[in-house]
Amino acid sequence: MSNKIVSKLNTYLILIICFSLIGICILTDTSLFYGFLCGIIFSILIFIKEGYNFSELACMIINGLNDCKIIFLVILLMGATISVWLFSGIVPTIIYYGFEYIKNINYVLACFLISSVISIVMGTALGTISTVGIALIAIGKGFGIPNHILIGTIISGAFMADKISPISGLMNLTLKTVNIKYNKAILTMLKTMIPTYILTAVIYYYIGSIYSPNINEALILSYQKEIVDSFYISNKLLLFPLVIIVLAVLGIKITTNMSIGIIGGSLIGIILQKHSIIYVIRAIIIGYEGKNVGKISEVLKGGGIFPMIEVILIVMGAVVLSSLFEGTNLIKPIIDKFIVKIKNKGDLVFSTAVFSIVMTTLTCDQTVGILFPGKFLKRKYEKLGEKREVLARTILDSGIIIAPLTPWNVNSIIIAIIANTATLEYAPYAILCYISPVITILTGYISQSFKKNKKLSV
């Protein structure tokens, strides 16, 4: 990091231009990558004017990308995993048995529970919404439940992936940024996840009980029949994702674990689903296109390495921009003013949550909501004697989880397209996205109060 300080005028100029470019991309339905790219070029020109040479800036960019190279690989593996777990019958099996569960439970609550479990297994919120989420919405419509309520409920469950899934790209970006391992972070995350999950489930049970739909078993059976006609279904297939989750909890390297999932899922697809090797390779590269059998086949498709390229470009743009901001001390004076008044752990957690939420909201992407607080607040956590696991948890509970609530966020835009429902319509029912930041902030203050009382008693 350089000792030079960018002038106040140019600091605000860069920030305004960069965020404006991102906003323009959202308004014109253009890839965020172009906004980041133009912002990077503009920033470099200003930094050179401020006295930095190009080689200095290039080193900042290379170092930033190098630090996150594992994340780019994880994103590619995530695309392959979604495709593999679809054509191998793993996700269809989960959906099949999930429908069995629907017959005996409040449907709104079932949507939340099923989407949350599948999202943790798949490691992607949008992947869950675009697969099982669409099927759940279709069934819910038959029960007379409003579309926006179903979508909000499924979003709450789906975004559990980004909050806690061991194979989530955002989860691993957070762990990498804060420099901790999943098996250590998970214990800290459960302290806020469990009460958040239970409270959310209770609220959805209440909402579901209001509608009290009559379960149309014939409709469920028709979906199950379509799945059985298209895939080899067995409860034994449920053991495979369970093994992957256990390996992640045991601390197996994420790329190794995801590779095991891809290889194992491919073998299952070849042996049990009777796919050819060429078919498997093609599906991994361009995504699984599904089988033309009934309505359920229309939603059981997606994934692939190729569709993830744009995601990687967007993440790279965010990484490069944040690396330049960090390396040139651009926002350090602003952040210093923001955190200088933080004197206790409760305020630290609150400030982290606000910082992450603001960054995610302004940049329309969760990546910056991870990178900025993750990189700039690590020292403050160390200074106040707070664990880095709490920093990671706070980011995941706040800036990551609120993404689908902002109309101009890339997640909201995709969801609106997938579900054909505006953000402002479903947002009030995405309960988990509201409760999660509140719980993590309250936990921070409660933890501080508990430690303070413990010291006084000693």
C-alpha cells in the first residue's frame, strides 16, 4: 500500500464516476463488467495524474487478482456443479422427496425449508431459484397462494446458500478475504444462523396458516411422475450431497471438495442416468438443457462453465477496483473517519454490517460488500480483540443477504426476470433478508454486554 494520499476532490470524483457508471449499466441493462471496466480506466487516469506510475498500479491489480484467483476457479466449478447435479439426478431426487414432504406440511413453510436445504447443497441462490424455486412457485399457484409471497419465501431460503453453504462462491470469497477456514467459521456463523432460521420459519408458518391451502396431491404426483420418467430416482442419491457437506465441514479444500462433487456426480450421471461421456462434457461446459418431458423439465436446467464467464468478469472488475482503492489509499481516510469512533465490539459489528450493506447497495453487487469491509476492517477487529470469524459472519449476515431487496442489484434483476415479479412486490416477504442483519447486530451488542458483565463479576 502506498503512502501517497489522493486529493479529496479526486477521491470523490472517482467514487462518484465509478458508482455512476455502475448505475448506468443497471439502467441500460448492460453487464456490470463494463461499468467496472470504465471505472477502472477512469480511476487509473486520475491516479497517474496524482503521481502514481502505471507499473505501481499494475502491481496493485495483479496482486489483487492473484489473491482472489481461487475464487475465480470456485465460480467455474460452481457452474459445473449446478449442471452436474442436475443431469446426475441429485437435485431432481431432492425435489422428488421434497414433494413427499409437502403433502404433510404448511406449504409456505415447506417452500422455505426445501429451498434453503437445496440452496446449501447447490451453493447458489440464483441456481436454486431458477430450478426448484420455479417448480415450487408453479405448485403454489395451484394452491391459491399469491406469487409475490411464494417468491419472497423462496428467496429467503435460497439465499441461505450465500450465507452458509460451503460451496458458495460468495462464502468462499468472504473466507478468503478475511483469511479463515470454513470449519472454524461455521461454529461462529451458527450462533446467528440458528435463531434467524427459526424465527423466519415461525413467521412463514404463520403466513402459510393464513392461506391454509388444500394440498393438490394429484398435481404433486404428476410432478413426481415427470421426475421419475426423466431420471433414475433413489433415496441413496441423497447420501452424495450429504458426503460433500460433511467433507466441507471437516475442512477439505473447497476446490478439492467441489471437484469430488463434479467427478462423482458425472459418474452417477453416466452410470445411473445413462448419459454418454460426450453428453456429460457438453453439459458441464455449456450447461444442462433438461429433458423434454413435462413442465418440470423446463425448470430442471442450467449451470455450466461458459455462463459463469460473465460472473467472473464482474468479480474481477470489482476486485481490480477495490485493489486500486486499497493500494492508493483512496477510501482509507473516509473509512478511518467512519471507524475512528468505534470503541467497543457492539459498535464494531454494527458498523461492519452498515458498511457492507452500503457497499452492496451502492455497487449493485455483493462482491464489493465483501471485499471492502473484509479488507479494511480486519485490523480494527484485531485491535479490539474480536475474532475474524465474527467479521466474516457479520458480512455474510448483512451485505450479502440484503442483495435481493435492492431493485437495482444484479440479483434482484435476475430474480425479477426469472419470476416475472418486481422487487418491490416480493421484497416484504423475503423475511430472512431483514431478520439476518438485525440478529447479527443484536448478537454483537449482547456478546459485548455479556463479556463486560463477566469482567465485572471477576
